[in-house]
Amino acid sequence: MALKSFVLLTSLSLALGACAGQRQTASPTPALLPLPSATPIPAVATPVATPVIIATATFTPTPVTYVVQKGDTLIGIAVKYSVSVEALQAANGNVQPGFLSIGAVLVIPSAQGAEGGEVVNAGVAPTPAPIPLSAPACYPTPTSALYCFVEARNPTDAAMENVSARITLAGADGLPLASAVAYSALDVIPPRSAAPLAVLFQSAPAGIAALGAELLTANPSTDPSAHHVLLDIPAHSGAASGAGWVVAGQVSNPSDVPAASAWLVLTLYDQSGTIVGYRKIELAGGLAPGAAQEFSISAASLREAPPRGGVVDHYTIIAEGRP
């Protein structure tokens, strides 16, 4: 990784909505890395074709679910139902404790009554909204870890929140070697927009021959304005730099709601639209109503190529705020 201050954390080459920036194309277009398949994976001892499995979620029946209310915390919900936080996370695709979304539906593994909120009796966990996933892409690091990405596309007219997917690494026999949950870089994916989901496998198993992506959660947002501030990026420009790209521009808050915190998400793509790099940073101080702030963000390409960053063809830049 040759970019300064590069941090990889856990978005679609078309133009995004009001909270997303436009696609920027490199000029001249860098050379692409020839690959045996559209999905990059670590080298295996015996070269094999790389099937990509995109699955729909299946669920184990559970007695009740709980609709997250304003002010809820994962620990608080666990206490209400006399279950452990670990059991609650396991029943909900390892949901992130710090990113509960109002209106999200949590599966309660063993309910014993609740205080407040809304309990919905159900025979099975709720089916996620129809959010298409791109083919997953995984890249090894020098430390034997594996970064994996998948893009969630929201084709509906409703904002989507609590979006997560399970990425599975499988062997040549089709049996899983490892799996982990990837979370959306955006708390709310706007209508007709997209967001990257990322996860880090700390130790990549040997013999990876197939990658699978399974949508776990995706809920229509009943009131996006309650926990989301619409930000805009009126102007930006990007250029190749070393192993990746640097993007600079201005982000503004056109709403009348102050954004106590604000983030930028930069996603890099190759010519086929496969994610090859990603970074998310927080803007210091948030954004007051009507305020604007200059920014500069960089991300590196994880795809091996001579030069390493040469596979980047375009990027998307997205801004998101929270009250």
C-alpha cells in the first residue's frame, strides 16, 4: 500500500443521488489487469475456475422479533429480553452494536417480555428487502489477511438501512472454508443508489476456489430524516496517485438539520465495475445547516497490477451525515 494515511474500513459506477457524488473517469484510462475470471481471489495451488455464488438469505424460525426504537442500544435490548449480547448478535448476523437503525427488526432468540418498543410475533425472521448484490471481490494483503467487498444496489424508491451480507469463501468442492458478515459503508442507502459492503478476514484460508454473497438484512427506512442528514457534494475531482486515487472537493449541508457527524466514502472501481479499493473518513466537526467544507480523501487499489494502482478506472464519492 503506497498511499499516505491509507485506512481500509468496513458504491456502483453510475451517478448517485443527492447524497452521492458523480462517477469520475480517469483520463487516460489505465491498463486493466488480465484475470482468469471476473472475481479476483488469492492464488491457489491448482488453478480452477472461480464460480461466484449469489444466494438469497435463509432463516431459522424464531418466536419473536423486536423493532428498534429511538434511544435503543444492543445491550439495553439484551437486558429487556434476558438474553446475552452475544446471542443477540449471533441471531442477527453479528449486527454492529454502535449502528442500530430506528425501525430495524432484530430477531430475539429467547423472548421473555419487553418494555417499550414494538414486539412482532413471527414464525420466521423477516425477509430482507430486495437489494441486489454484486459479485464479491477479495484481495489478499501482505499480512495474509483478505479484504472482501460486495456492492449493495438499492433499485427501489425507498431509502434502505441496516444492510448487511454474508461473504463466504469456499473450496473447489463447494464447501465453505470461512464466512463473515460485511456491513454497509452507509447507514442509509438512498433510493436508486448503491453502497459498498466490506469485511476483513484476518487469516485467509488456503484453497479458495469460489466466493459467495448472501443478503442478510435490508430494511426500508420508515423515517430516514430521524437519523440521517442529506449531504451534497456539488464539486469534486480525482486523479491517480501512486497505488490509488486522491479525490478533493467540497461537501455541503443543504438541509436545515445540523449534521453532528459526517462521513465521506470513496470507492474505486476497475473498468468492469468491480470494487478494487475503498476508504471511509469522518469530517471533523460535522456540518451546520447551510455550511460547506473542503475535503481531500485518498484510497489505494488492492488489485495487483504493474503499476499496482493502474487498474483504477473510475470512482464514486458519497457523503452522509447524522443528526
